[in-house]
Amino acid sequence: MMELHNLPVVANLSDNVTIVEKEKIKIVRVVHKKATAGISLFGGHVLSYQPAGQPDLLWMSDASLFDGEKSIRGGIPVCWPWFGGIGSPNHGFARIQEWQLVEHRESEAGVVVSLGLKSSEATRHIWPYEFHLLLHIAIGDELRLSLEITNTDEKVWNFSGALHSYLNIGDIEKISTTGMGKEYIDKLQNNQVCQGGETLTLTQGIDRIYTSPDERIIMQDPTLNRALTVDNTGHNSAVLWNPWDELSKAMSDMTDDAYQTMFCIESAIFSPCLSAGITLQPGDSHTLTTTIAAQNI
Ligand code: TA6
């Protein structure tokens, strides 16, 4: 998992909030009695969230790059303004842009860090629209991410996207998941629409877009003696992904057996093409959220 404590300090912002550095990346490190967390300014990317007394809820690849160019493998990448390969780069550009720290607020309940990303020459080069993103990250007894998407253009535009959470698990073959709904689009079967059961257990790779998830998805993890709950809003689907061994081996930023301890449950706005995504009129906003928490079992 992500080790935050030994990283060199760049600035102390308060008793709870410090800026540290890992290779080419600046990280907002939060240390609070409720939880510790790390948030990369590159990508607006939550790297780690560890409530008191729990192993990290987020998984981070030991082979991830932190070069400020390639997206980070693990944590919660922000996929925007599209999810998947309906544009280039895959999963949009937000995860490979430098975000700004807008504010940090502290209380007994925890710390809220807000990051911002605005359209720039670099983003207009990829996608020719004006926008403003605000990502509010609330770190306390639970982790809540809320991505506020605003159209600051004079033109209407469409988008999709995802909060692509990589959950830290004990053993991929021992977890069981409920609440994802039954209908899914199976990327591993030519995007065929399929019907699954109430409970999902895994013995092979998965790459599915569940199109009618409950608001709460629950993943039981008997190895880490806990259940993780994932509550999503502002989404239209939940993406569940694990690459299994062959794809893990093929990915340069994952170690060969890394798939055994990670499982993605994503809060997603899925769209088969960009023009069929959510439409935002000038001045309008849309908010996509995910809230992740652990209960001992
Ligand atoms: O969310 C699942 C997925 O779209 C998979 O198809 C898989 O490719 C994964 O995301 C990772 O994508 P990335 O661009 O980060 O390698």
C-alpha cells in the first residue's frame, strides 16, 4: 500500500495537512485522528485512505509510476470527460492533468480537501470546451468523493466519466459482492448484454458495466474481516473490474500477482459514445459521488 509517512515534506499547511513529494508528484497528506489519506495533485487522484484501526481501503500498485505523465495505477483515478475508449486518451485527460489545491477544512469529524481543474490550452487541445471541475474529498469515518462538473462554455457539451476506485482486498477468490444489480454489459464478451445473479464471486477476470446498480454495493472480505460499502450517486452504472493474471502480467505498471489483492468498484457514467453522454448546458453542473466505508465482520 501507499507509504505516506516517510515522504519529504514540501509545506506544512496545518496540524492535519502537509504537502509531501513522491518522485515527480505532490501529495496532500492528511493525518487526522479519524483517518489518514494521501491525494495527488497530479490527476486529482486519491492514493490512500486509511481510517483508524483499518488497513487501507484503497489499493495501490507497487509498480505504479509517479512520473507526472502516466496515470497512477491504483487509488481513485478521475476518469473525465469520458469513461473508457470513446475518446483519446483512454478514460479522458483529468487523471493526467495537474490539479490545484483550492481549500482544506478541518473539524472533529475529519478533513475536507477540495481540488480544482479548469480548462486550459492543453485540455482544449484534446477536447475543445471550457469547463470547471471541483473535487471535494471528505476524509473521516468514511471517504466521500464528490466531483462537481460545470460547463463554463457558451456551447453545450456532453460527457461521461467515472470515479475508478481500486479497493484493497485480502483475496480476490474469497470476496463476494452484492448490490451491483443483475444486468451488465460484458466487455470480455464483445459488449454483450447479460444477466447475472444477486451475488458475485470470482474465479476469473471481469470487466463489466452494471447498468442498474443499487445505491449501495457491498463487498464482503472475510480475509480482512471486513465489508466495504460503496454508495454512489449521480451515476448511471457501476463498473466492476479485475484484470486477473494474464492481463496483470501484460500491464507494465502492475506486478504479476497484483490482481489478487485489488477489485475495482466504480461510480460510473457510462455512454457508448460521447454524443450519447450526459448533456450540460452552459452554466449547468452535474455531481458524481462515491462514498466508501468499512465495517468489521
Ligand atoms: O474500468 C475498467 C477499465 O475500463 C478496463 O477495461 C481496464 O482497461 C481498466 O479500466 C484500466 O484502464 P487503464 O486505462 O487505466 O489501463
